[in-house]
Amino acid sequence: MVTVDCHLHLGLMPEQVPEWWLEEQFEGWAGSVDGDDIVEVLDAGGIDIGMVQGGDIRRTTYDPAHPGDHHVYTPNDYTAAECAKHPGRLYGVVCLDPLRDPQAALAELERCVTELDFRLLKLIPTYHHYSPDDPRIDPFYAKCLELDIPVMIHMGWTRTINAPMEHQRPVHLDRVGRDFRDLKVIVAHLGHPWVDEGVAVVAKHPNFYCELAGWAMHGPGAVYGALAKLKSYGAVGRVLYGSDNGDTRDLYHEANRIAMERDGAPVLDEREMADLMGATAARLFRLP
Ligand SMILES: [Zn+2]
């Protein structure tokens, strides 16, 4: 059974990401991550395939202590080059700023999918200062449908201070789900700390999925709680494994241990665990 980590970040410091930005984002940790580093993470966790993303946050990056330093940009071509070094292990995620130059961004999305074989689009509304139900983003959802790829959307908290919290709430995805019923949407981070909203929106829209990247900081009890809620809504089969660059498999096994203690049954049965660890992602991203 194939295993897939759908949420991994590339970036070279300081050429692509300034040190101050990484320190703010990762609580003091800063360093470069290339394709070799990601494959090391995958190997350590026994994961077959990683979906890797760069990013372009040049337009909205700002810190009063570093007013001229907003070059947060890991281009898609860099991601493609790292994937090419690790065929079959790494696949690209299209990263773009839909509001910087919308026509160019739409063309970039198409180019990455048709020419570079990228498998999904990542949007980061809070970092780019828009809400995911902003009509200006609709052409990107339509393009994903046309290209037949899913869109992963960062929903929830981030340490980046300049990212407005009002754009982090999963309820803003409901209009997207209503107007684009066939669009496959992955709610990244399940909207933590607005987990109930995240569960509700995923459970309501049959083509919505979610992942718990970054939840290592919240611990297995929180993971158990989220999975139990998703299960009660019949949506636990639509969770993907995403790590934010680490081996976080234990969170899910620990959640099962907690469920055994509390409920006398695992929150993920064997089939659901296999789906979460890669089978669902392999289907969504058309992986071998
Ligand atoms: Zn991330």
C-alpha cells in the first residue's frame, strides 16, 4: 500500500526565504530545505511519495523590523528541478499569488500542470490577504476543474504576524463548495483552531478533504478529538497524511491508542488508516 505525505515545504535560505521570516514562522528554527532533505524526511518515516511546495509571498510579506525584506519566493521551476532529481518520490505542488498578476498566475498554473506535471494547486489566503470565497479567486477554482486537479487551501492559524486571522476560518470555504461542487478541496490544517468549522465544512461537501499538517504541536489528544468528530459526521475517510516536514505518523497511532482507552475501538480502522496514509492521496493526485 502506497504512503504519501501531501504537505512538504522546500526553500533555500536566504536566497528564497529570509532568515527572519523562517524564525517567525517556525519559532526560532531557520534553515534551507531542498529535495534531498525532503527525501531524508520521507525515508525516516517510511513514506513512499512526497508532494512538495515552494511559494510566492513577495506581495504581502512585511515586518516593521525588516521593512525592505519581503523576498519570500521559492519558484515552481525550483520545485520542478528538485522533483526531477527524485523521480517517483517527489511531485510538485503549484504555488502562486493569485492577486499579484492574475492573468500571469493563471497561465503559470496551467504551465505547471501541463508542462511540469504538477499535481495540485496550493492557495494560502491568509498570507496573501484575501478570503478563499473572494470572487477574484473563482477563475483559479474554475481552472483547477478544467485541469482536473485538486486545490489545497491553507486554513487556520499561522505564526506569521502579518497574516490576517479573519481569512483563516474554514467557514469561508462553504461558498466555494456550493458554487464549485465538483472541485476537490483539501482543507489544510483543518482550520485549527476553528476545528469544528473545519469538520463541518469537510463533512458537508463530499468533494472536500482535509489534513492535519502542523498538528504535532497540539498532540495526539487533539488529533484523536478531530478524527472522532470527523468520524461522527461520516467524513473520517477524507483525511490525508500531511506532515509539514517531519515524521508525524505516531500522532495517528497514538490517537488510535487513546480511542481504544476511551471508546474501546480505534478511531481509524485498518482500511481508514491505509486511506489516510496514502491511498486517498494517490487517487486524488493520480500517483502510481
Ligand atoms: Zn505547511
